Amino acid sequence: MQFVLGLLAIALLLWLAVTFWYIALAVLAIWITVRVVRHVRMKRYFSGEVFQAHLKELSSVVTEHNEIAAYAAEIRAGGQFGLGTSGTGSRSSLATFENTSRHDYRRDRNVAHYQALNVHNCSLQVVRNASADPLKYLIKYFGVEATEEGLAQVEKLGETISRLENAVNNLKTREADITGEFNPPKFILKHYEKQFTERVGVNLSPISVPCPEYVFEYVSAGGNSSQRTTVKLNTPTIDGLIEALSERIRRRRSAAGQRALMTARFREEIKRRDDYTCRYCSVSLDDEPHLLLEVDHIVPVSRGGLSTEDNLQTLCWRCNRSKSNKMIDA
Ligand SMILES: [Zn+2]
């Protein structure tokens, strides 16, 4: 039945094409004309006076944008984006696993990920509990230690992620601003966005923030069902983890855990204390609305510096970058 219907439809289309061939031709001609006209308009816009004048005027803005894009790539390359690992499957590389059943190929979807260090294989109960209380289960099963060192590690991860997040967000607002300054005709952004950024000279940064993900996974013995809870370590989760760890440390009444915690809120407090002004070169958010500011340890953590208010300062990205370069040289 369907076959016959299909044949009828094809026959109908053929008949229409033969009978109304001039309409088909006209549609094709219009389509081609629209494209050609659009292309000519695009060429004219890019070589036009308005665009060229903007290009000259904004060249330093574009250059700075590209420098920050390179800086974001540096942060990304130099950062460590991981924390603890799961104990399950730490020896699993010694074995290989194969599903050799001939039927029910869909079971392959539910093969346990024993070899991934960010996946904890566990019972269904643990998967459910982890979704209700992710921080507690993260600490318990991924070996995040409630010690001063463990806390420092989480804080370091939080700083790297927030630095990268800041830089990436800064780039996005800069990009929007540059596009706004050029204010190209709508059809340019709609059809020639790539050509536009190329002509402007903006290096679009492909970097996204690689927040580590930790997974609690249950796979049934037969592989017919699986359930997982995923915890993404973004800034709110990391801040929660920092507070949970320090709470545990404090409960044990050690001297540690009394200091300020390097959370997103605390970093913001330091910037506010410094009036959003770089302590080295005195450039401020008032001078440059898109200024990328960072919080720096005066004595670095690697040299015993503490995350205390008097050891923290606000620096602009340029000064922070050249300070850390000097540290490497020294
Ligand atoms: Zn500065």
C-alpha cells in the first residue's frame, strides 16, 4: 500500500514539474539572484568607508582582545582541572571487558566505566544518596581529604576555574562590545558572521571552562539498566566543597580551618577592598570598564604564602601575568 502511494506521489511531482516548469525555473532564478545580490552587498560593506574607519579606530581594542584570548589559553594550558580519583577500578587496566552476547546489542550502552578515574562504580543506593547529598559523597568516595592540604587543593582548583571563567566571560563582553561598535547591517551577522570576525581580526577563543565532572554509576549485573549521578565542579559546587571541608576540619578543633576561605565571594571581597584597582599599575575598573582583574597571593602558596587578607591583592591581568612570568624566571 505504502509503495503504491509513494509511486503516486512521485508521478504527481513529475507531472507538476513538467506542466509548470516555468514556475520551477522562476523560483530557481530568484534564489540565485538573492544570493548573488547578498554577496555583492557583503563585499561592498567590507570594503566600504564606514567599516574601514571602524577597523582603524578599534585596532587597539581588537589587539587587546586577542592578547586576553592568548592569556586565557595560557591559564587553560597551565591549570590542573581535577581533584580526587575513585578507588574502584584502579587495577582495571589489567583486564579487558567484552560483551560477547549475540542478542540484545543495546546492552553495550550500559557497560560500566571501570577505567575512568572520575567514575565511581557503586550500588543503586549510593547513586541515589549521592544525588541527594553530592558534597558528602564526593568527599567520601573520591578521596577528597578533609585536611588542610585537601582544602588547599580544592581552593587551588577553585582559583584556576574562576580565573579562567573570568577571562572567558571578559572576552565575551569584549566581543559583544566590539560587534556593537561596528554595528554591521543585520544580514552580515546573519549570513556572514565568520567573515565578519575574520575581517575585524578578532580571534574568537574556542576555550570553554573544563569543570571536572564526577560520576556515581550503577550498572546492573546483566547490563540492562544503569543509573548515574553526575556532580559538576563549577564555582558554586567548589565553594560548597570548600565550606564542607573546612567545617569538618573545624569540628576536629585543629587550628586550621579558622582562616578565611578562598571562595568566589571572598575573592570578590578582596577586589572590592582594593576598589577594583590594580595594586601595581593603579589601573581601575573606572578607567577601563572591561578591565580583567584577578586576585593574587603576594607570597605564593607554593612558597608558604597563606590565603589571608593581608597576603592577597588585586592585580590586573597584565601585571599578574608578568609577575608569574618573573616567578618562573627567578
Ligand atoms: Zn596592573
